[in-house]
Amino acid sequence: MNDMTQSPEMLIATMANRARGAGAALALADDATKARGLELAAQALRDKCNDICRANEQDMENAAARGLTPALLDRLRLDTDRVEGTAKGVEQVARLSNPLGSIIEETRRPNGLILQRVRVPLGVIGIIYESRPNVTADAAALCLRAGNAAILRGGSEAVESNRAIHAAMTEGITAAGLPVHAIQLVPTTDRAAVGAMLRASGLIDLIVPRGGKSLVARVQEEARVPVLAHLDGMNSSYVHSKADSAMAKSLIVNAKMRRTGICGATETILFDSAFPATAEIIAALIDAGCAVRGDEAITALDNRVTPASEEDWDTEYLDAIVSAAQVSGPDEALTHIAAHSSHHTDAIITEDADVAERFLNQVDSAIVMWNASTQFADGGEFGLGAEIGISTGRLHARGPVALEGLTTYKWVVRGTGQTRP
Amino acid sequence: MNDMTQSPEMLIATMANRARGAGAALALADDATKARGLELAAQALRDKCNDICRANEQDMENAAARGLTPALLDRLRLDTDRVEGTAKGVEQVARLSNPLGSIIEETRRPNGLILQRVRVPLGVIGIIYESRPNVTADAAALCLRAGNAAILRGGSEAVESNRAIHAAMTEGITAAGLPVHAIQLVPTTDRAAVGAMLRASGLIDLIVPRGGKSLVARVQEEARVPVLAHLDGMNSSYVHSKADSAMAKSLIVNAKMRRTGICGATETILFDSAFPATAEIIAALIDAGCAVRGDEAITALDNRVTPASEEDWDTEYLDAIVSAAQVSGPDEALTHIAAHSSHHTDAIITEDADVAERFLNQVDSAIVMWNASTQFADGGEFGLGAEIGISTGRLHARGPVALEGLTTYKWVVRGTGQTRP
């Protein structure tokens, strides 16, 4: 194999053709075999833990020499616990119920034709990701469980770790008799390979970018292949006048501060002008270590609040910072959200069911919540078992995407010789 | 309004913002109002039939002067019957059941959160189409019935007809109290407006091209907005050794010759070498006026068969021409289909249920059929009431796309103050 000397286009075309062939074989493999392949892959991850950690040390040394930030270094780092966590994640995917073969819909036509819509694999899925090497295992496991072949393109800083994890994954699945090309890792760190994947229309069926905004933006800009993309989590929580004060405080502090770096974190709080405990919640946030940037009304409540700029209402901080505004009621809250939301997750806190239902109905976001923390925006918390990402797009899959989002359907028509009149 | 003097980008952005606003209003309108709007639109099409036909005469004169082919002129032509047919089509869409608000899935999490996936409108849909002016009414009706705002961009040769039909449609929907910008027609025939639509990422949620291959190819090449595209209908019918001869003859002649110009027409026939009545079916096709291009074995059966070139196996004739090959059995048939199918519709004719099920399972096409004519590949025949198109892509919607394909879903989460641990 001389993959390293091919043009990126040739390389990706070759890999995609192998993936298509592997996908056809996967489509014929029964579900137990796919589950067994993932269990063996999890075991291989454990067996090769030392190899993986050694490979990771090399990546860490190179990354440190290149001056990566401590945050990036932490994302890159693997140890026995993290490898065990990755193996457990793969086992969890092995235990998810089979998404394939289910009949979505069945109808019998007056002419006797019987039509079924049957769930089938999506095909060949390209995953483009950054520093976290566990994605090599997580994403591959989800793709395979849904009968898809995966082409993985990790970050250059994680190249050795990714290779070691990929070797364990393919060892596991081939031991179960599954095709080795069901999980392929792009062997070059040449950035042109990413471009070739994005242009591989007809060869790759779906691209899933996993990483920061600049990666996702590049993918969306360049891709000719459909993209399942997660842009910002510019989420609001609206505290209605009839919110329970204690519940509102607990929800808001959790929604903002539980983990500030996840996409489900609340970034803007809208307080109804008739809600009585706004100052108390602002104080609780500040006491919890959150910087609050407020509009005029909010700034007047606490001298530790700094004035928000126009930009703040559109900023996903992913940090212990929040923007807060006062609104005159549900209409103004809905208008603010329509103008600034990234259509990821928005929540209302209220004891008024009518106002809540109106909010749930009118807010056009992937996830809308009533009296719950926006931090629940997560495939695991939604009971999906795992997620390949949270889609902020509107087509195919919206919100947390797990196995079902990695499938499509076909129409199966059974007749007895019917001709069309 | 000075739409005609704006840049195409400004024009489309303005229209898309109006569409977004109209879509928000549509999302709040109840279903009966949307149905009523379409009934009034159908009535307005009938009331304005003379205006529409006069506008169409002008288009026809211009088109004749420009030397359009008789086939294109026929597509462009409207008369009282065709306008009545269009009105009936709009009424039919009005009577389809409401696709919105249904709960796709509901789960209760251990922490008490109740999750629902609820069907909602897709948003703003751009339709780019060619000469048939009835698309102005058909596509707008389907978009509106599913709660979406439509931006319509018809062919320049049909500009007067489209304007007249659009005027009737908006008269109808506004009489029901629906927003006028729910159905907008791009006011310029400048081709740059199409490019602006294709690049209107975030403003337009979905582009549906309706037209010939060159239009669809341009749209797929240039689009940054997701596309629901129908490429070729390079469909095969495979006559297995255990096919009933009489059924096979009737199905093959129907699948090829009923209407040769539709995307569900069979373009390649694969005859099992052990099937005894191949020559009879070839003769029946030729007697019905079909030119048969065969491989060596088929050419030897009838001196009216001409030899097929390599190109023939990938050619969607849309005409009374068919390519025919002999295969040694299901494996070779599956290999041929995998290599040449456009993943639209493929059929097997056999009395052997095991072979049939294997074919239905292994052929990776939007529609797979057993003992039925491929000409049934149609939303109406599938009981969908109408179709916006047949998708040969794999994401979001596959095969005939009707109302459900013009919706998405959102996750609605109802809690009682749950915070994430």
C-alpha cells in the first residue's frame, strides 16, 4: 500500500471504495456479530492499553514541544483510566439495541402492493475530528453498530494515539469476522486529505465534524458531501414571572455553572421584569464564580455585574461568564431568542403551563425545555446511549444524534405481478 | 419595493427574511386554516383561469420565437384542463392529513424528565424548477401544507405563467388569513438569483431542484444549502430463472413502455440465463416499439436487437430504448446493479421468495421491488397523496418525498426542576 504517496483525492477514493465494499458486507452481517465485534474491540483496547498509552506519550511530547495549551494537552492525554473509559464506551454501544431492519411504516395499497419503509445503514461516514483520541473509538463504534463503514480523520497532534486505538478497534472487529475496512483511519496528516473527504460526493454519504467552531465552519463551507454539523450552543434560559424562585435559582446555577465548557450550557439568562428574585439569582451566580454581563436593568441590581456589549448576546462563552437581560414578558423573551439563539437548546422556567407550552411551541430550536437545566442537552441524558454529536441543522437529524441518526431507510415493495395502469 | 434593482444576494436575503417571518406565523396557524388557504387558492386558480391562460400564451409566443422544442413547448403549455388539473392537485394537498405536531417518540427518563420528539415544519424551502408552470402551485401547496414558507424560482420561459399562478395562490392563502410571504416567487429571471439561493446557507433550509439533469447537477455542485435531489432513474428489472413467464412479460413491457419518459421507467433488463422465455419478452418489447440494445447473448436471440455499448449500461434513456443483458444468476444480477444502478428503483421478478428477499435486502436503492413494475415508483402510487420529488440521496428522505419529508422534529423536554448532577 503506497497511501502516503497518492494524491489526497486518490487516497480518499480508494479508502471510500474499500469502505463501500466493507459496508455491503456489514449490511449482511447479523446484529449479534456487530455487537460481538465491538465487545472484542473493547477488549482489544484494554489488552493494548500499554501500547496506546505509549503512543499517546509520544503525541504528548510532540504537542508539548509545539507549545499546545494546557487545555489542549489535557484533551489529548490518555492514561489507563481514560482507555478503560473508552473501552467501556465501546461496550455500551455494543449493548444498544439494533437500529436496523425495523419497519418504520407499512401500508397495503388498493392494488395489493405491500409497501414497507425499512431502516438500513446510511453507508460510508467520514468523521473529521480534533485532539481527543477517544473519538477514534467512540465514533467508529457508533458507525459500525448502525451498519456503516467509517473513515476517520483525526487531528495531527493525536496521530500516534489514533493509530494505536484504530489498531485495537480493527483487531476486535476482524476477530468477529467483520471486514477490516469497516473502520479506516486516514493514514496521512496532510490537511489536503480533509478537503478530499469534503469533496467526495457520492463516495462518502455523510461527514460528521467533531471539534471546535473553526473546524465545523471549514467543513460546512467546503463540503459537497452532506454534513451533520453542530455549530454554537448559544442557549438561553428564560425565567418567567411565575417561576418558582428556589427552582429558578437551582436551575440557573446548574444550567450555567455545572460544566461551563459543554454545548448545553446556558449562555444568556432572560429575567422577566415581574420575577421577584432576579437579584438573588445574579448574586448566587457571582458567588459561584460566574462573571455576569448585564443590560441596564440587571447591571443596576448588583455592583459586581458589568455592562454587556451588543456582542455578548451572541457570544457562546463556554466559560464562567453569562449575559443577562431583563425582558418585559414572554413576547420579548421569544423575540430575543429568535434573534440570538443558535437553535440548539432554549429553556423556560415557570409554573404557568400555558406560557410554558407557548414557549415550547414557538421557540424554533432543536431542544426546548420547561423547568429543566439546559445542561441535560446530551444524547446520554436523553437515553440514546451515546451520541455522535448534537445537530443544529434541520435536516435528517436534529439535536442529539445517536444510532438512528446514522441510518436511512429504503422502500420495499412486494407485489404479485401488478402493472401500473 | 425595488427588488429588480437589488443585488441577487440582497434580493434573496430579503425574500428569505420575509419567508422566515411568514414561516413563524404559519407555525402558529392551525391546520384547518392552512387547508382552507389551499382550498381558496385552488378556487382562485379556477377564477383566474383566463388570466393564467393569457399569461401562458405570451410565454408560449416568446418560447416559440426562441425556438424551443415541441417537447418543451408542450411542458410549458397551459389550457383550461391543465389549470383545472393544477387546482385539483392543490385541493388534494389541502385534504392530506396534517403532518405537524405528531409525537414521533416519547420517553420518560429515570429522573422524571419527559422527552418528546415532535414533528415541526422544516422552515424556508427554495424550489428551483424549469418549464412546467404547474410546479408553482404544486410545490407551494406541499410546502405550505407542511407549515413551510416557499421561495419559488421558475424557468425564465414560464415567467408570465408563473406570475399569474403565483398571484392566484397568494390570493387564496391571504383570504384565509395566512401571510402573503408564505409563497414568494423570485421576481427576476436573472440566473444569478439561483446562485444566491444556493448560497443562502442559514436563510434557506432546503433546496429542491425540479428539472432535468443539468439543473440538478448545477444545484448539487453549487449549493451550500442542503439539497433534496433527484438524479437519474437508472433502474433495472431482473428476471430470475424462476420468474413466471407471463407475469415477467407483462411486468417488463409495463416497466419499460407504459411511459418511457418518467424516472421510474426500467432502463436495463437483466435476464437470468436459466429463464426460458427471454426471447419472447424481447420480441414483445420490440413489437411494442422498443429498441433493444443487448449483450452478446441477448443480441443472438433476435436479429432486431442491436449490440449495446459499455455506455448503454449507464444510460437513462427516458425513451423507447432498453439495454438488456443475460446474467448467470442472482449474484451477477446484484453485481451489475451495484455497478450501474443510480439507487432509484430496482426490481426482481421471481416466484422464489428466498431469492426475492435476498434481492430486496442487498440492493441498495431507495426503492426495491418484487414482482411489481418499476413504474410504480411515484408518491401518488405509494399513497403519499403527492410528491415534491423522488430523492436519490440517502439523508433525511429517500425515494418519494411528500409532506413528511418537508418536516423536521424538535425535542420537547418537560421537567419539574431537574438539575444535571
